[in-house]
Amino acid sequence: MFELFGSAATAILGGGITGILGTSITAIFEFANRKAASKHELKMREMDITEMKEEWAMRTKVVEIEAAAATDVADAQLMSTSYSMQGPVFATGERWRNSMPYMILDLIRGAIRPLITIFLGWVAWQIYQDLAVVLAANGRGITVTQAMTLMETIVNTILYMASSSILWWFGTRMKMKIGG
């Protein structure tokens, strides 16, 4: 009977150890699987983040390209509008055939800005030439300080005339477009 009890104890003890050992091995494998799944999930999230960054970079690039294209279109439209706002042409239709004064008026109106610009350039050149003559006199009637002051005044005058005529010339186109 002792033998039967010993066999039963051995079977129970052996089964218990085998069960604990099986549970332990199963737990180890489940832990390894969860760890691998966690690593896989983490890697997938990192890939998602990288993909989202690349997608946003592409979207940003598309927006930049679309903005540049819109700017180019707006510039082209502005230039086209600017050319269409040259002002009235008086010698049109029947007036063209019958009236020389309207043609002269168109000629004067169309030439005034370029002529003023050319005139201002000529004035600036003449002032520069006169200064060169004065400076070539080598101290006969003017000191170096006076010459430098005169040169500064002439440069400032040239800059003023050039900027005012150019800005006037091209500024009226913008004023006309804006609604002036």
C-alpha cells in the first residue's frame, strides 16, 4: 500500500512539477511574444511617424509650389492689367481719320514721361560735367571740403530726380490698378 501511495505521490509531484514547468515555459514564450509584438508595434508607430513627416513635407512642398504659381499668375495678371491701363487714346475711330489735334494730344500724352526722364538724366549729367570742370581747376576758387560737399549735393540731387521720376512713372500704374 505504501507503494501505491508512493506511486501516487510521485505521480502527483511529477505532474505538479511538469505543470509548473509547462506553465513557466508558456509564460516565458508569451512574454517573449509580447515583447516581440511590442517591439513590432513600436517599429510600426515609428514608421507611421516617419511616413506622416514625409507626407507633411510633401504637402508643405505642394503648398509652396501652389503659392509660387499663384504669385506668378497674379504677377502676370498685374502686368497685363498695367499694360491695359495706359490711359485713354483720344485718336480712335472717326477722330483718327478727321482730327490731327487728337493725334498730337496722344503723341504728347505718350511722350511726356519718357521725355521728362530723359531731361532729368541730361540735367544730372550736366551737373556732373560742371562739377568735373570745377574739380579740375585744382583749388582755383574751391576747397577740397567745398568740392566734397558739392559732390554730395549733386549725388543726392541725382538720386532724388531719378527715384522721383521712375517712381512716378511706374507708380501711377499701381495707383490706377488699385482704384486711383
